Amino acid sequence: MRGLFTLIHRWIGLAIATFIVVSGLTGAVISWDHELDELINPHLLLSPHVGARVPPLDIISHAETSEPRAFVVYMALDPEPGRNYEVMLEPKVDPATGKLYNLDFNRIYYDSVTGAEVGRRNWGAAWPITRETFVSFLYKLHYMYHIPEMWGTDRWGYWLLGIVALVWTLDCFVGFYLTLPLRRKEREATPSKGYWARWKPAWQIKTSGSAYRINFDVHRAFGLWFWVLLFIVAFTGFSLNLYREVFYPMMSMVSQVTPDIFMTREPTPIGKPITPKLTFDAVLAKGEIEASRQGIKEPPGGVFYATQWGVYGVLFFKSGDDHGSGGVGPALLTFDQEDGRYLGRRIPWEGTAADIFLQAQFPLHSGRILGLPGRIAISLLGLACAALAVTGVVIWYRKRRARIRVRIAERERLNRQVAVV
């Protein structure tokens, strides 16, 4: 059995090693995406002016007027002091061609005090990589590898890395099993060490050993030290990337899940966005009334429009707290774009056990469930993932080279025997 598991672990590890290195290193960086983006792009994100802010709905109206080729799909209404307004956009359909407008930007930035436009960028662009797109390039590389839209869907990258994460989740158990000590043979004449004494070396790195032994110890020990975090990150990587296709339906079958409009309503095909009949002003007013009725205490912190679902949303959070309690995100109320009817809500850490488990996936994956210590742990884990992948490949390569040398030596021995005969 151990031989079979060794073979499985070897080939799974080789198949996903590159993915683990890339995801680990990018994950270590994007744990600090907001801070890093602000550091290298202050001209877009930070305002040098002090004073009263321009009303956010005026900014949305200005963006819609200045860019009739695009829908405004999200804006934070109360950015942190000293930060600019960031308006997110998606292209509309060009009536002349029947296809989406080809825009070279999807973010516009406005000074929060003067209201003047200060810049644009194409967040998440695969190429060219510039100072403005560097952080978002890493972000999208981390979860979907910038795999483009093909055959009417842009989900190929999500599916690929979701499958990799699922395989990695299973391999966590295989790798753990291989660290366990061999069973004591009943025929041993001398008493053997206790179980922990025999397992203890697997947790240690013998620095006085050969380079190969150190490499092997690092691979095995890192896998044990970080096992719980490795399993959490692998499992949540699967649940987040295959959420619509696998995870949400699976949870709905085994437990009670509160219906989610984004799961129960089918999205329109790519390239066929729904043109809304309401305005953000009207939706925000409806959101404030509904929030008061439901006892939501936080102020409206952001508004969005989901073009493929025809759904407006109002998010409720205080300035700078858009990740919500423990990274789960803020309270959300949704409304239909056609008649403004209330569709549903999501309240952080409320609902059935299944609802809370679903909400916990991103906070666990990002480490934000533990705040700053969790983000630090995820960054360190990203480096550990890269180390595990690299040391695993080195182990395979050294063993393969040794097997080749043995086969060559055996072939030469046989040739000498034949020559003698």
C-alpha cells in the first residue's frame, strides 16, 4: 500500500508542482495587495487634497456621462480618508457591431475632493505588465492564470486551478500518510521504539546531513508543520474556483443553504450584458429603506451592478472595512434591475450552518479570518508551498538519476558477461 501511495504522491506532485510554485509565490504577495498597490500607485489611489468630498453619486453620474460605452459596475461610496474614488466599469454592446466595445481600461479614478479624473487603468490585464497593472496581474495569475475566454466562457482558468486544488487536497492526505512510521513487525526480536519516537524524525530537519538528505527533510517536515494550513488553502482553492459548478450545489444537497440570487438565476452569455432600467440613485434609496427595515446599522458603503444577472447590490460597511468582519465581506442587499424589487440579503456570519461554512471559504483562504496574523501566516505558507514543490521535484530527479545509473550499470554488467561468453 505504501508503494502505491508513494507512486500516487510522486506523479501528483510532478503534475501540479508548477501550479503550486506560482500560486504559492503569488499568494504570498497578494496577501498585501491593497498595501502594495497603494505603495506603487499613489497617483491613482491617493488624493493630495484636503477638504469635503464630492458626493459619490455625482462621481457615478460623471463617469456614466463621460464613458457612455461602459456600465458602472461598482464604486465604494465612502473611501478611507486621503483615498480617491475608484469607479469600476464593464463594456456595453456596440450597436454598430453587436459586440462589446473594446476598451483599454476598466477602472477610472477621481480625486475625492476636487472630483477631477486622475487616471485610468486596465485592472487585471495580462499584457503589458505596467506599474498600474502589476498587482492585479499577480492577482489574476493566482486564481485563473489569465486563461482567456474560449467557446463562450471565461471560466477555463477557474476550472483548471479548481481541479488542481481538488487534486492537491486529496494529495495532502497521501503525503501525510507517507510521513507515518512503518508498522512494527511482529517478528522483530528486539523491542522497537514507541510510535512517537519513530515518527519524530519526520518532523525534524537534519542540517548535518548531505544536501539530498536536507532537501528530503525539508520536504517532509514542511509538509507536516504546515499540514493544516496546506489542507485549508487547497480545499478553499477548490471551493472558491469551482463554487458555482461544484461546491455550492454539493453543499445544497447535504445541508440547508439559503437561496442565493447569483446561484439561482442563470447569468446571460458573455457579450450580452443586461441594460438596467434603474439608476444607482434609486437603488441606493431602496437599499437605505430596506436596511432600516431589517435593522442593519452600518451605512451604505458601496453599490454595484451585476451585468450578467441584472442585479443591483448595496453593501453596508464603514469606511475602509469593505472586507467585513473576519474577511467575510459586508452586509449585502440585492435588488432587481427592472423593477427594483428586493431579492435577498447576505449578513456576515449569519444564516444556517451551511451558509456560514460557505461564507468562511474566502476568509480561510486569504487568512483574513485571523486578521493581520492570518495574512502573515498565508504569506509564509505561500513560500512554504513553493519550497515543497521544488524539493519534491528535486527528490524525484535525484531518485530518477539513481535508477538510471543502476540500469546502466546492470546493462554494462550483462554486456561484459556476454562478451566473456
